[in-house]
Amino acid sequence: MAAEEHHEEVYAPDQLKPGNRKRAQKGAIISAAIMLLFFWGNQQGNTEKVWLVVIAIGLVAVVIGDIVLRRSGLRPNDQ
């Protein structure tokens, strides 16, 4: 019979440092708002506008998802 192997997770020192979650969330929201300001740029087609909106919505969705997961207890509040 094969012996059960125990794998211990390896972390870089930077991964164990707590980050500033509120600052990161504010940065994502501000970045999304700035991206939407580029909506009124000098684009000739709609492709750029679609990408700007999709990425901005993605940033906001990640922030909202993080808040929901932390409130429901599925993600630790330590970082």
C-alpha cells in the first residue's frame, strides 16, 4: 500500500503580509470610474467602448463579490 503523502502549502513572505482591503476596494472603484470617463474619448468604433464597460463592470463585480463573501463568512476578514 502506498503511504499517504502530506503536502504542506508553501507561501511567499509577501502572501502572509496583511493587505489593506478597503484601500484596494476603493482603488478598484476609482479605476472603474476613470475607465468609464475614457468612454467619451476619440474612439471611432464601439469595440473600445465595449471593453471599457466590460472591464469596469468586472472590477465592480469583484469588489461586490468580495464584500458578499466576507459578510457571509466564506472569506476571512483578516486581510
